[in-house]
Amino acid sequence: MSYNVKNYTEQGGEKTVIGGILEIKEGATVTGLPSIPKAENQADSTATTIADLKSDFNDLLSKLKESGLMEQDESE
């Protein structure tokens, strides 16, 4: 009889493979992961015209790009 596991640590402990579900319980901590950047706040739109709404939306896109949450345009 053979048994294959989905989660294992390779010989020497240098690599751990998670092939199943990794569940992190409430109160647990994870270290070593890169932090996720936060975009600058975008105020709620008070636009009353399509042109103003477009401007607000483009401001939001710019903030997402500047924070690294969205790819920059090809031309930039």
C-alpha cells in the first residue's frame, strides 16, 4: 500500500510544499511575506457631469498605478 501526501517538507527542511489547503486560524501570524501597498485615498465623487466623473475615475486609476496595485500604462 502506498500513501502520497499533499503537504510535506523536503529533506533538510529547505522547501515545504503545500498541495492542499493552507488555513491560517484567527490570531495566527505569518512572517516574511512582502507587504501589500496601499493606494492613496480617493474621496467619494461628487461629480455632477460625465466629464467630472471621468476626472475622478482617472484620479483613482492614477493612485492605483502610483501605489503599485495596478500596472503603469505602456507609454509611461
